[in-house]
Amino acid sequence: MKKLALIGLLLLAACNDGPSDAWLGYAEGEQALIAAPQGGWLTEMKLERGQSVSKGQALFTLDSTREQADRDQAAAQLAQARASLAQERANLQLTRAQLARQDRLAQEGVGVPAVRDQARAAYQQSQARIGQLEGQIAQMQAAISSAGYALSQRSVIAQTEGVVQDILFRQGEYVPAAAPVVALLPPENVFVRFFVPQSQLARVRLGQRVRVTCDGCRPQDAAISFIAAREEFTPPVIFSVGNREKLVFKLEARAPGGLKLHPGQPVEVRLP
């Protein structure tokens, strides 16, 4: 008798189970691939997988021997040019005094025109030389700034926060220019991708709020940020037998600061 009663309760519960109003999907994360602008030997890796990274934190370092030499050479050339400029400014004072003397002699009628012309030419040449040196110094200062920037790029600093998902090169390996070295997952790049049957597509629109739930996590609100233009026969993962033969549209929903989910985690999405 008890067994018959239990079977009856199970049948009653099964009859009460109606179709779910949830759309099935999963969490997804867009990784930030961190690379150095120039190639080189990886001399220091400061991270491990799973480590949290904050903005401004040092990630890894490449060999900087060449960049240091370039900066030192540019600094030496700048020092030499500044010394030449100081010497030429002293020469300008001398040529100015000589020209002034010849001008006085000419006013007194005792000067030699050829000597006065030579003094004027020497003064003008010194002025031109100073202008040339000042231009060269400006170029050298720019070269030092460029060399300093290139040197600073050998130590790569995080421009975003996140968790280290992968390390693609290790200390002692040669890293090609612009090759990703570290993969980070910024928290704001975590979103959900879910699938809506074509019969329910009219219920959704861009910017619409949705409620995201999963096993063992609290509900989170998000907004629809993407609706696919074309339908698909099935999602990449068949979440249930009932929807495998239906046409579905892929949608994405995001929240400011990201969703507190793990990529690949199954979720349910509902309209609030």
C-alpha cells in the first residue's frame, strides 16, 4: 500500500512539472593577450597560472642589453653636442666683441673694410653654428626619449587587472615581436552566451535586462549585448534532448564589471 502511494506521488509530481521558462547557456570569457612590442629573450617571468594581477603590476621582462646601449650612446652624443654648444656660445661672444671693435674703427675712419667684413662673417657663422647645434640637441633629446621608451618596454606592465589563465613563454625562451606571452582574464570580460528558440526571439531585444542563475551561485542581472543575425540548428553543446532539433539564436549578455562566473559554467537565463 505504501509503495502504491509513493508511485502515485511521483506520478503527480511528474504531471506538475511544466516546461522551463529558462534559456540555457554558459559563461564565456574574453582573454587579454599580453605581448611585448619587440622581440627578445625572456629573462624574468613574475607570474604563475591562477595568480591575480592588478593594473600597473610587472608581468615579465625581456633582455634589454641592446636598448640600454642605444640609450647610453644617445646620452653620450647629447653630452658632446652640449659641450660643442657651450664652446660655440663662447666663440660667439668673441666674434661679437671683434665685430664691435671693427665697427668703432670704421666710424673713426681708421678701420680696414676687409677686416671688418671678416669679423662680420665670423659672427654670422657662429650664430648659424649655434642654431645648428640647438637643432641637433633637440633631435638628440628626442632620440633619448625614444631610446628610454624602448628600454621601458622591455619590462611589460599590466594595463588591466585579471587572473592569469596561461603563460605561453617561459624564462630563457625567445619571444617574437608582438607574440602573446601571458593570457589574462579581466573580470569585466566574463559574460554569458545563451540560446533562444526562434519561436521566442520576438521576446528579446538589445539592452534588455535578464536574470542569470547557475548551480550554487546567487542570481545576477545582465543586459543583452548581442543577438546573432542568423539562426543555428543546435548550440555548440547539447544541453537537453528536447532542444536539439530546434532552431536557436545565439545571444550574449554582459554586466558592468563582468559576471561572477567561471568560463564554461552552465547557466540559465530568464527574463526578470
